[in-house]
Amino acid sequence: MQKKIKIIILLLICFFPFLIAAQEAKPEQDKAPASSRMQRKKAKQKWKENRINEKAQAKGLKDYHKKLQTKKTNKRMRKQKRKSEKLRTNKKEFFIIRWLKYGRH
């Protein structure tokens, strides 16, 4: 019984380096690193084009949503936007509005 255990342990010790090497193997890279000036320039140009496309797409979507709103809705949205900007800057509402708010009298 002990002989079989010793053989198994010996085999595991023999194959152990192969198992470790298999885990540490890194995939080979086909591309060279972007270290040259031309590659960096191309990458930057591609990034700029992508950014322009994304901004145009976002603007188109925003315009589309704006066209869906009615005049009344746009007015309400502008009021809410102004109010939120005031609150963000920590300014109080006009004193008469504060006096006449529900629950104050």
C-alpha cells in the first residue's frame, strides 16, 4: 500500500512543473505595442472619430426627444430646470412664495 502511495507522489512531483508551466503560459501577441508615433497617431485619430460619432448620435437622440414634447411640457421642463439650478446653488425661493407655500399658514 505504501509503495503505491510513493509511486503516486513521485508521479505528481514529476508532472508538477508541467502543470505550473501550463498555468503561467501567456498568449502570444500578434500586434506590436503601440509605441511608434504613427501607431499612436492613428489610434488618436480613430478615438477622435469615435468620439465625434458618439456625440452626434447623442445630440440626434436629444433632438428627437425634444421634438416629441409639447409646448406645455417644454415650459414645465424649463421651470423645473430653473428651480433645480436654484436649489443646487443653495439659493432660497422668493420670500412671497415661501410665505404662501402650503402648510405655512
